[in-house]
Amino acid sequence: MEVLTYMTSATQTILKEALRLKPVERAELIDELFHSFDKSHDERIDALWAAESESRIDAFDAGQIEADSAEAVFERINKR
């Protein structure tokens, strides 16, 4: 991994540790870091995710989509 020269040594250490995380854990970290920049849009994003969730539940209930177990999903993600 090429370490970017503008990073402080503390930032480089954090990056190296973060890259050791599982893909799901890295994604959660990225999400938290991204949202730390601007909290003003959270309500809108939450409303969009709620609408998407409801749409997926309705599609599942109507037999239009199938569900995987959480274990199967995380296993697929962590294989990458």
C-alpha cells in the first residue's frame, strides 16, 4: 500500500488499522466518517432509506423478491 505523503503519522496508522478490518466494518467506518462532515442532511436520507425499506418489504410480501439470511449476506461480503 502506498502511504500518502500528506498524511500525518497518526492518520497513516489509523488507515493501516482500518484496512485490516472486514469489508463490512470498513463500510460502516466510511459511513460514519462521511456523515461526520455534515449532519444537516440526515433527516432527508433517513426518510429516503425508510421509503426504500418499505418498498422492499412490500415487494417481498408480494412475492416479487426473495430474502437471504443475514449470515449468507455477511459471508458473501466478507469473502471479498
